[in-house]
Amino acid sequence: MRFAVLGAGAVGCYYGGMLARHGHEVVFIGRAAHVEVMNQEGLRIQSQSFDVRLPVLAATDIEAAADADVVFVCVKSTDTAEAARELDRVLVPDAIVVSLQNGVDNAALLRANLAQPVICAAVYVASEMAGAGHLLHHGRGELAIEASLHSEALAQVLRSAHIPTQIAADVHVTLWQKLILNCAYNAVSAIVQLPLGAMAHRDALRDTMREVVAECLAVAATEGVHFEHDAAHLVEQIEATIPAGQYSSTAQDLARGKYSEIDFLNGAIVRRGSIAGIPTPANRTLHTLVKVLEEKHAAPG
């Protein structure tokens, strides 16, 4: 399979890099600074178990995805609709589009603009771009992908590249699980600019996270999504599974002066709760604080 990664950041470079490391043809589409370094020096993947520099192809133009069999969409949720319109111009009819994005609405946005099959996935990887063309992998790397006619063949390819991949029985529930994890942790990490394991006052933090998760569960239930465990158990799972030293993607965005996806995380819970008549004060507070910090720190343009 020929792969294209649209949005060559921390998520796209990890999964595309693992495929390239195991012999697959991958082109990375991203920002000029990353593209230039990757074309000249390769993509460096620095992990706990290996540190390699891979010769790869990279581009800034969407036309690089024209002959791809599979396109990983890894852009921020704010850019999904535009990405879909751009892909619609260049993709071959039998290409497969895979959303490796946060939030629960991206696949629908892609399908609204594309005739090609779209598979959504929940992503569990702790990684960051430590510099241009330099991926720092802290841990994990699993994928849970939507069931489709193409999913088993794709899963086999991913597993052969040492990417643990399962086909989710109900991907909507799986995406909500990931959304709840992000709502509980991302904004808090961004506000204090610390990884979960380094935060002081952990008991008070757990109380806040439980309130956030309880609101998420109430909103999810109004959309027919129900969970086996309560908020306290889900917070315990979050604490147990986030790798030590990992800053949330929202924290990384703010630290780099970028706008985050908070409108599609805690903001999505606030919007959905308002429509359903569910109060969401904890999520609203975190959403508001991150928005204030975005305006304070985000670089012009």
C-alpha cells in the first residue's frame, strides 16, 4: 500500500514513520519547516526502544496524496472541512481515507465532502514534535479503527508495522471514550503546563477530573452512548494509562503559541450539553480558561 499522511505532526509522523520503518511507501504532507528537514535529513523517530532517522518523502502540497492507496488525515479538527475539500480534488476513486483525529465529528465532515470510503479511528499515542523533522515518542501507539469492508486488510498492514490495531465493535463508543480522556486531561495539562504525573494536589485534581467526566457521561447518554464504568473508574484508567512525562496535545499547542482543538474537546461537551439541557460547568470552566490562554499566547497568524 502507498500511504499519504496529511498533517505531518506528532500523530501523523508516528504512524507514518512506523509504516516507513517497515518498508512501506509513505509521503508526509505538512508544514514547510518539517518538510524541508525530512527531505534533506530524513524523519528522526526517538523512542524509548529505538532512535532512528528514516529517509522519507515529504511535501507541502496536497497533490502529493494523488496516488495514495490510504490517506491518514491528521490535521486539527478545525481544518477537517478544508482538508476534505482539498483531498476531493486529488484522490483516486479507490483511495481509503482514515481519520486519526481527536473529537467525534471528523469522519462525518470528511464523508460530507468525499466519495471515497472514510474510516475513523481512536488514537492512543503519546508523542510530540521535538523539532523540525524530529518526533519524540513517549509511549503507547495503539489504534482502534472502525469496522468496514477495508478495515481488516488495513489492520493487518498496520500490525505488520508493529502498530497494535483492533477493529472496534462500536467505534462511536470508542471515539467518545477518547473524547472523555481528552476532556479530563488535556485542558488541565495545558493550563498548568505540566504532565499528569508531575501535577501537585493530585486529590483535588482527581475531583475536578471526575466532575468533567461525569458531565461527559451525562451528555453522551443523551446521544445514546452509554458506558459500563462511572466517572471515578474512568479517571483511574486515565491516570494509569497516560505515559509519565506526557504533556497533552493542548498543552503542546499553547506552549508553541498555537491555537488548540479545545473547541472540539471540552467545547464540544459544552455545546452538546447546552442543546440537551445538561449543565456542564466543569467543562465550561476548562474551555474558557484555555480560550483565554490561547488569546494571550497564540502567535499572530
